[in-house]
Amino acid sequence: MPKFKQLGYDKVWTEPVTFPKWERRSEHAQVLGKYTQPLVLTALGGSPGGTVEGDVVRFADFDALKAAPDGSLAGKIAFVDYHMKRARDGDDYANGSDIRVAGPSVAIHKGAAAFLMRSAGTDSSRAPHTGITHFEKGVAPIPAAALAMPDADQLTRLLALGATRVRVALDCGWNGEYTSQNVIGEITGSAKPDEIVLIGGHLDSWDPGTGAIDDAAGVGISMAAAALVKPLHPRRTIRVVAFANEEQGLYGGRAYMDAHAKDVAKHVIAAESDFGAGRIYGFDSSARDSEKVALAQIALALAPLGVESLPGQGDPESDIGAMTTRGMAWAWLGHDGSNYFDLHHNAEDTLDKIDPKALAQNVAAYAVFVYLAAQADGGFGSAPKAADAAAR
Amino acid sequence: MPKFKQLGYDKVWTEPVTFPKWERRSEHAQVLGKYTQPLVLTALGGSPGGTVEGDVVRFADFDALKAAPDGSLAGKIAFVDYHMKRARDGDDYANGSDIRVAGPSVAIHKGAAAFLMRSAGTDSSRAPHTGITHFEKGVAPIPAAALAMPDADQLTRLLALGATRVRVALDCGWNGEYTSQNVIGEITGSAKPDEIVLIGGHLDSWDPGTGAIDDAAGVGISMAAAALVKPLHPRRTIRVVAFANEEQGLYGGRAYMDAHAKDVAKHVIAAESDFGAGRIYGFDSSARDSEKVALAQIALALAPLGVESLPGQGDPESDIGAMTTRGMAWAWLGHDGSNYFDLHHNAEDTLDKIDPKALAQNVAAYAVFVYLAAQADGGFGSAPKAADAAAR
């Protein structure tokens, strides 16, 4: 809040976000027997604690685990060794996060006593990648953790030599509730103060790193971009939201929706920066078919920054997703995520990994977007939609 | 030992090496106060345990710490933030290791309650670099640890904002003695079985990594190279030594010297691979002035492997150093160490970091050296020298 005020925002306030609290206390794993050695891993968010010893059964991908007969992993440790592929748009995270989120429950159905996965990442460091997992209703949760890449490799080599028994010891779990805050700053519109262009990022981060790329960058980019255009007296209000608790399940975005869904029509368009601080290379919007003129103006101004118009390639990012299910128009300013999954949800997410030149380009692109969206003659198609229970 | 036998070595035996045992149990650090956050560090080998809270005083290099007035650090935590430079020959490790080995004692003379250093490494990972430190006789040891690079950066940024108090909590220390073994394999010479060409590496490694580059690579290169030339029936005996406990202070090399110094003259020449598994680019020997013909033959055979003769640039590596002080001739086959200090003594020292093609070149270069040294008509100048007490 002091930083918003220091940057000259006209209004600054907070809105509460309450969520269950998951804590990591300690995490260890060890190969047992002849080749005894430690394995570096990190508990998945939402994992229960517990110590499990069992023979490891490796699956090359999620489909292979799904194909295992029910009960076939009784007393075993399931290990999904999927190698996530590097890509500018990070699209293979769909597979990596699917294994992380849904893998443990599938393993439970097969009888597994614990779940291990090769980290959902693209690096080769000893810094394993955490992230939230969800247990299906009705299953008894099991310890679930992600191995660092070299440790997944080592475990695979040991399994090639013969049966390999591992001890996984996690001390972690849910522990009460916490109330955090969405922190919101506004630059009041000079002509249409009731119409809002929303940008933002999220405040929370996973504990092994410092959260520089996920998502201090997004918060900083948004705050700086709006502050840059304030002297131009934008016609619409620019609202920057630093969302609380994105990581455990979009709590901040959902709390924002609960508080503001009635005002969807006033949210002219929104964009969130939650994919690191690589150069922004692409632009898209839900209004691509209805508001071609206004979007073309934005695209024209983004082009000198190296940003290409890529209709159909974007999505609303993380926290603004909830409001888009209620009819809010969105824009996408796509960061180059080639290196994002080297640093995502692991200890390597630190400030030195951000390229200041790329960060400056990010701020410039957001400043262009937010200013031209605030000045546009028409809207971008935001209109209330009924709540869809399934979207929750 | 089974691997030596499997590779067809003619004799395999062990020789005991006894040393004090240092154990790492846990290590934590935390910035206190307004900007509280964890710092990733690792205790230096030989550090005592203990919990210290104090204001941090930063020094840009070792000279700056040395220049601080005696007593000026009373109750403080000394922090030497020297940035080690990357180099093919790794020569800036002289500075990095000097800070690590001698820094804590200098800090004690200034009154410091604990010692922190930026890791002696060239990476930007969260994997801090450990390594042995030595406390001068008569000083009371203080907790001593190395920060990961991003954590040293962060601490430096916090110090720029104002006084920064840190808690360092190490649980580690000396705990009894252990007896390990130098493991030795020989291919008996066909013509001069009493004359020995010695190559080797060391068996031990620091605990955060797996020791793939430091120094499983050296042991593997040596064992493979000698096994490769066995079918050629080399004239001299080739002895491969996998030394115990190099890391705590060359214990294996000194034990070897204690057992074999009387036979220095029989050790025709020795080389050790203890600088990773980067391509070997340079060749040198203590016999460069006396045995030009024999060395030129070796250099000629090494040239097609990309190895250059670099008189005056080499040194005897680690464990063979003790025997060279007693008059043993040495050769140097210099690995490209450009990336070595990204991986040295930290968690990133894992097998995936070794390039199989470079490793194959290493084995080829050692095979050439060991074979031609075994076949050479003359010796390489080994001759007994009196023990030099200072060298111990």
C-alpha cells in the first residue's frame, strides 16, 4: 500500500481474502538398501505429512499411470517421470500441472502409498518445483512430492538396475485459516471514472523461491505501467490489483469476483501479468472479433515493442479468470516463457533471474495497453453472464 | 574393488586412511526485522555449530576484511561478498578458496561472532558451495557458512537499505574419527613391473551433491584409461589410486605418501584427474626441462585429441601433491574448467552435468598418457627428496 501511494495512485484499499493455510515444515527422501542415497524433493502444496517406505514403480507419463490396474500399486510409491518440454508459450505446463494436480488421486485409486513426480519444469537443477495438488473428494490423501530433475534421473537409473525401495518423509499439511488481502490501487479516470481498465498480478508466491518472477514481476509491471500513464490523465479509471493467494487455487481472483461480479459491465477490459518477465511477444483479446478497430490501434502501438497480434493464441491469466467467467472482457500480453519453467515454483525464482531490459519492455507494453484501453471510444464487450457453478 | 576386478586389473588392494569426521546436520539463516526472509547457505566443512544473531558487515573482498581494525566486528557477522571469476583454468578459485579457508580466522581476529561468504563459485543458483575451512590454532572457532549467490545479492541489497540483522543457525561439527581406504588397482608391467606410472582421482565428495564431477569423474577416467591399455601389455606397471578423503585436507594423498615415500624413485610419473570432466586442453609436466623427447612423444599423441603442450601452466593436482613434495615427477592433463565452479562442492554436482563426449576425450587423453609413460625408454626425473615439514 505505501508503494501505491508513493507512486501517486488516487485511491488505495484492500479487500480480505480468506483461505486454508498449508505449511511446509520438512521434507526428505532416501533410497534404501545397497545404493542408499538422499533424493532431493519438495512436497506438493496440499500434501499431507507422513513417512512412507515402498518400492518405486515408474511411469513414463500420466497416461501410463492411468493405465495401471486398480490396486496394482498397493503399498508402492508411484513415480511419474514425465519430461516437460520447453516452449515459448509454456504450453507443456498443461501436462506438467495436470500430473501435479490430478496425479496423486489417480495413484490412490491404484493403491499407491505415496506419489512422486519428476518436477513440472524444464531445468536440470537440484531445485525441485512445488505447486498445488488437489485430492479428489472421498480419497484418503497420500504424501505427494516432486523430485528435482537429477534425482528423477538417478531414481530412473537405479530402477533400471533392479527393485528400488525409497523412504519419503514429509512434515507438512493444512493448518487453520489465514486472511490476507487483495491490495488495490486506482488512478481515477478523467472522463469516465466509473469505467475500469484492470491490470494486475499476484502477491503470493511459493515458499522455496522469493517469487521474483511468480509473481512480483507481474505486480511490479502493473503498478509501474499505470503510474507511467497517470500524467496523461487517462479517460477511464485504471485499477491495479495485487491479488492474494493465487497459488493455492485463485483465492484472490475468486474473492475479487465475489465482491465485484455485480460490476462486470464497469470492468471494460482486464489483463494480468502472471507468466514471468520475459519479453512480451504476443497480444490477443476476447474482443478480437467484436472490437477490431480498437484492438488494431493497441496492436499498432505495441508493434514497435516487438509485440505481434496473435488472435486466438491468448487466454485470460490466472486471477482475472474468475471475472471473465462472469462476462468481463480480457486481453492477453504474452510473455516469452522459454525459461519460465526453469524457475517456476522452485528455489531459483529470484530477482537476479529477471532481465531488466525485458522487464522495461514489459512495463512499456502494459503502459501502451492500459492507456489505449482507457482512451478507446467504445468498450470491449464486457457484459454480465450468469454464474456458472462448474467454473468454481 | 569389484569394479577394478571386473575391469581386469591384476592386483587390487586397499590401504587405510584415518581422519576426523565432520558432520552437517542442519543449517538455516534468516534476515530478522522488517524484511524478514530466509537466506540459503551451507556450513563450511570444519565449522562448529551454533546460533548467532548479529548485524551484518559486508566486505567486497578478502583484503577489505583484512583491513578492518581488530575488534571492529565485535558481536557482528562478517560477510565477504567476493564474486569469483569464471576461467578455463579456474584460477580465481585461488581467491575463492583463500576466503573460505582463511576468512573465518581473520574475522575472529576482528571480533566477529560468525562468518558468511558469497559462495566460492561462478553460478547464479540457489545451491551454495561448501568446502573445508581451517581455524588457526588458538582461536575460538565461530560458525562459518557460504551463501548462495542470489542470497548474497539479496543480503547486499538489504544492507544498502540500512542495518541488517541476521540469524545464522548451524548444527554441525567434528564427531569422532573414521577410517576409510585408498583403493588401489594395478596392471602389472610386462617388462618393468617395479616401475610405476600412477594415475587417479578421489573417492570422497562433499555431501550436498553426488560427487559426479568431484571426483567420480577422475576415478572413472583413471580406471577406464588403464583398463583400455591393458591389452597392449604396457612395459611399466600402471597403478590407479582412488584416494580417500581429499576434501577435508588431502588425507588420502598424505596416507599414500606415508606408506610409499620410500618408493618415490619407483613412481616414474603420476597424474591426477581432479578438475571435473570438461575437455582436456593442456599438457604439462615437472619433467618439461629434463625429458623433452619423451614428453614431446606424449604431446604429439595428445595433439589430435585437442590437447596442447603448455609448459609452465600445469601443477600436480590435489592428492598426488604430497608425493611430489618427496620427489615424484608429475604430469598435468588440464581439464577445461569453465563450468567447473558452477557445480563444485554444491548440490548441482550430479551425473547429468557431465558431457559423455568430453568424458570420452578425457579417457582417451589419459590412456595416451599412461601408455606412453609406461613405454618410455627413460624416466621422468623422480628422485627422493627429504621430507619438508612445512609441506605437511
